[in-house]
Amino acid sequence: MKTPTIFTLIFFLFIVFSWSCAAYVDDHVDDFLETYVHDHVDDFLEKSGRDNVDGFLECLKEEFDNYTSISSLVYTPINSSFMSVLNFSIRNKRFMSDSTPKPLVIITPDKESQIPTIIYCAKKNDMRIRTRSGGHDFEGRSYVAEVPFVIIDLLKLSDVTVDAEQKTAWLGAGATIGTLYYRIAEKSRTLAYPAGFSPTVGVGGHFSCGGYGILMRKYGLAADHVIDARITDVNGRILDRRSMGENLFWAIRGAGGASFGVILAWKVKLVDVPETVTVFTINRTLEQNATQLIHRWQYVLPKADPNLFLRVVARRDNSSQDGRNVTIRATFNSVFLGGIDRLLALMHEIFPELGLVREDCTEMSWIQSILYNTALPINSTEPLLNRFQDNVGYYKGKSDYVQKPIPISGLEGIWRLFYEPEGAKAEILLTPYGGRMAEISSSAIPFPHRAGNLYKLHHMVYWEGKDAQNEDKYISWVRRLYSYMAPYVSKYPRGAFFCYRDLDIGVNNNEGETSIGQARVWGTKFFKKNFDRLVHVKTRVDPKNFFREEQSIPPRRQWTGKDDI
Ligand SMILES: Cc1cc2nc3c(=O)[nH]c(=O)nc-3n(C[C@H](O)[C@H](O)[C@H](O)COP(=O)(O)OP(=O)(O)OC[C@H]3O[C@@H](n4cnc5c(N)ncnc54)[C@H](O)[C@@H]3O)c2cc1C
């Protein structure tokens, strides 16, 4: 490795500093310079790998014919924009603290062709890669690592091109699902895509972990409708579906990209929706029979018409009844692919107990139902393009699959946990399966939780900034809820949803080898029997395990020395 002189380095960092992207400079830059750069950068680089950074930057300079074309996209801790670029796509404040390990470098490539060189230079300088698209990983794995690392932040590779005639779209991996929905709606009122709720979620992480939303009972997951992709592999080759082969193409649709390379783009098949859909939201407290309604919901929804999506969120709420201070409020939130009359007839037939009436329902277009579900005004689609999120909070999430209805007494035990202080801002979210989800084979893509699952449970606990120091008590509360749920949920293995990343269920070693047996502990929860095929794919495409993190698939025989290039 060529060692730069201190003057070269200072000059180089000065250039990087001067060209930093003004769009990201926020009000906190001065604070940041004061508290972070001046006090910590030297210390930080000393501890986390000054040699790696020097070598990495030198390598970029050597490898790029026209280095100035990329230098403005490179951020190091000495750069005034470094922290704002890092924080821009952090969606869980747990991982925004001073003690969270920081990358040595962040790069925001604006061309796919830049990525092979970044991978080459990271390998050459023993730096791990974290690829970030939308930054929604529950455990921050796209921007946190315990080893020297570089973030490839794909937010500039975010073009979305919709071909309404062919009913297809190409999406840069850094695009958000909000942009995808917006671009589809520009072209058609009756085309859609079966992906998630929150517009700021990135398609890079979302499609590669499965991705579910309103249309899942009708059409399955986001990953079920991917028909082509481009990925950069560990050798810097840019591959499409044909050149990567069906095994790798299978693996990246559900088992995450981070085990296999850097996904650059997806091609997807759009789906049809009617001109008019109907939405409703009904709230019921315990005094209004919420427990009995949720109990009944478990029997009704998984078997219901696939055009009906009706999920339930239960949270603690204040109560003025019977001298009680608290109650549980269940929110039944629905999108039906059809008009009000059909919905009312269906609901009266299958779930009259909910008491749905015409006044609860509103007809709208599919794109408006997306806005409605994210609490955005339904008269403008522009907010779907906004990838900035200013209400980022602290949270920990976990997931489960329910295969037999939970008895009333089981639900009441959940409410008791919610009455504890840490339950004040917690919620459980019940998402119905059945319909198309039960028809797709559990090995069609790595996501295995299909027929036999009534619904998915999502346990979430949130806390406020003033409680940041007490996060342990909130995290242990949600772990207690998870333990409490054990008798009521899937077993052997206890299933978990990879999109709701949860490091509690098992992790790889940060350094050195992770045995297949160790990874199987968490791997079979996410992927069940598909785990073995994933190990096979990994062994073929990245045998020395360059692309690795806490829950990446390990290859069968691992390489423990320095990677050769
Ligand atoms: C507010 C919020 C709402 C959510 N709503 C839903 C929902 O409705 N439905 C649902 O199914 N899930 C939902 N999720 C979970 C979400 O689908 C996953 O967290 C998903 O991984 C996020 O993708 P991302 O690109 O935003 O995340 P990132 O944090 O950028 O990435 C997540 C993981 O994928 C890897 N990765 C990202 N991009 C690439 C790439 N291009 N190549 C290789 N690896 C890559 C990262 O390294 C990381 O390991 C939600 C999460 C949040 C925080």
C-alpha cells in the first residue's frame, strides 16, 4: 500500500472538505465541528483505522481515471457534512448516539460504474462495506459496524422509470417506495406495486428482505414481483439476472443484499388495481369489546376475500370508564380493492361484530389509499417524493408468526404488560396473511412464511429522547413481551420476519468465522429450510465472506486471512 505524505493527505482532505455537498449542511454543523471534528476525529481515526482510510482514499485516487468526478461524493469525518450525510438516512435514533460506531468514510455514488472500484478499494484496505438505501433497518445494520467500515449510500442512484404499457418499472436501489408509487401514479390510476407503507423506505433493503404492504393478500410481497436486477458482486462484476444466474437472483429476493453484493437496480412487474378502493379506520377500546373483536378477527381475516386488507394495531390509551385510568385501543385499519357497497356486503357477511357502516368508509384511488395510510393529506402525491423524515424516534421491534388463534386469556395477558410503565408507547400490529400469501410456495423466494400462518405479529416499543439513557428497560420490556408470546406463536423454529431485523434472535461473530450451526440459529427463524440453499449460494458467490455482517449468510468454508484482490 502506498503511504501518502501528510501534506498530500491534508491537501486531499481540504479538497474533499471544500467540495462537500451543500444540500446536507444543516444547522448543527458548527456544533458538530466543535464537538466532533475538533475533539474526536484524531482520536476516532487513531482508534478505528487511520491506515485503512489513508489507503482507501489513495486507492480511489489511483483507480478513478477522473478522480474529481467522485471526490465530491466522498465524506470523511473531517468533512463538515459528514455527520449530516450520515444522519440523513438514520431512521432509529438508538443508532445516532455518540457511542454508536461511525464509518470511516461515506460515499454517495451517482453512477453504478463507480461501485466496483469502491468495493475493490475497501477489500484492499480491510474495510467492511455497509450498503444503505433508505436506512430503515431496525438494527441500523446499513450504517453501523463494530469494525472499520465504509458506507456506500445509494441515495443518488434513485431513478424510477415506469413503462405503463409493459406494466414494468426499473428502479435504482436507492429509490424509495414513495417515489415508486408516485411515478406509477403519474402514468396510471390502475397500476400499483405490492410494497410497504412508509414512503421513505428504500427499495434496496425493502425488496431484498421481502417487503409487504396493503396488496399482500391479493398479490404477495414486493420481492415476489421482481423480474430482473443488477448487482455488483465481490469481484466487481456488474451482473443482471441472466449473468448472475437463478440461484443468486433467488437469494437476493428475500435474504437481503448485504450477504451477496451491492444491489444496484430492480426491474419489477406492476400489478392491476381497480379505479376505486375503499378505506376505513375503526377504533375500539376494551370497554367497546376490543379483545373480543381481535379474537374474532383472527378467525375471519386469514380466510377473507384477498381484496380485503384489514390489520389491527393495539396500543395503550387513557380511559375515563369505571374509574380506570388506562385501557387498550384497537385500531382496525383497512383498504378494500373495490367500492363501498361490495365492502359493506362482505363485512356484514364475515365480520358483522365490527359494526362497519357506510359513514366509516371513503372511496378513493389506490395512490390516495397509500397517502391515507401514512396519514398524509390525500389531495397531493408530492409528499411521497420527500425522503427526509424529521420525526425519527427511538424504538426496538420484534416479530412473530401466529398459526393458531390466541385465546382471549392470552390477549388479556398482553394488555397487562402494556399497563406497565414501559408499555406507554408500545404497540402490537397484527397483519393478516392468507389469500395469495398462502398460495405462493415457501421456497419460491427465501421468505418462507406462507401457508399455515394466520397472521404476522409485530411487537414494538418506543421511547422518548429524555429516556435515551434508560433504553435498556424498554428493550427488556419488549423482550419480556416476546417471552410471554412464546406459547402462542410459531415454534421449531419460532419464525421471524427478516424485514423486521432483530439481533436478539442470534448473530454472527464480528471477527473470524461463524459456523453454519451458529448462523442456523437465527437463519432458520428468518428463512426456515431455505437457509441451506442460501448457504450454498453464498459459498458460490462470496466464498471468502467479504460481504458480511451480524446476520449475513456465512459460506460453507470461510476464509480467515486477508482477502486477495
Ligand atoms: C418506519 C418504517 C416503516 C417500515 N414499513 C415497512 C412495511 O410497511 N413493510 C415492510 O415489509 N417493511 C417495513 N419496514 C422494514 C423495512 O422493509 C426494512 O427495514 C428494509 O430493510 C428497509 O430498507 P432500506 O433500504 O430503507 O433500509 P437500509 O437500512 O438501507 O437497508 C437494510 C438492509 O439491507 C441492506 N441493503 C440496503 N440496500 C442494499 C443494496 N442496494 N444492496 C445490498 N444490500 C442493501 C443494508 O445493508 C441493510 O442490511 C419498515 C421500517 C421502518 C423503519
